[in-house]
Amino acid sequence: MIERRQYPRRQVDGEFAGVQATLSVRVLDISVSGVLVQSTRPVQVGERGSLRLSLGGNPFTADVEVQRVTTASPAAGGYRIALAFVAVTPEHSSLIERFVSA
């Protein structure tokens, strides 16, 4: 399979995050352009929200927009949701870069 991503990604294990106050998600991977999460509930492409999580022990917040929603594997269940960062501070962008390259 050809890699189409523009930025490198690092798998995230055991980190949980909230998208808006109404949706708890599991973070699967993250890059400087966005994050892939898994949820038990679907969302609509184009929806916007705020993502808050702890990244390597550091608090991280960014405004996000839903880019893609797919059904997760039967074993995993739920939905895989691709979120693009639409507003992230330079400090948080640097935090992601350090986390991904570690």
C-alpha cells in the first residue's frame, strides 16, 4: 500500500481523549496535521470540536474538524474518525513534533 500521508505518524497506546464534551474517544495515532481516534458513536464529516488530551504527560488542546469516518474492524468495533487540526498553538505543534519523533 502506498503511503499518502504528508507528515510522519506515531502510534499512540493507552491515551484517551475527549472530543467536545459529549464524545469520549481512544487516540490511535497523531501527526502535526491531525489525529485518528476511535469512538463507539459516529460523527458527521465537517463537524468541528475541541480535542483535549495528555500527550506524553503534557496537556494538549486543539480545535479539530472531522475529515473522515469509517467503520472499525469487527474485532475493534465502533468507528475510526480522522480529525484535522484547524487551530493549534505553535507550542502544541512543537509538542506533537517532539512526541512523534521520540
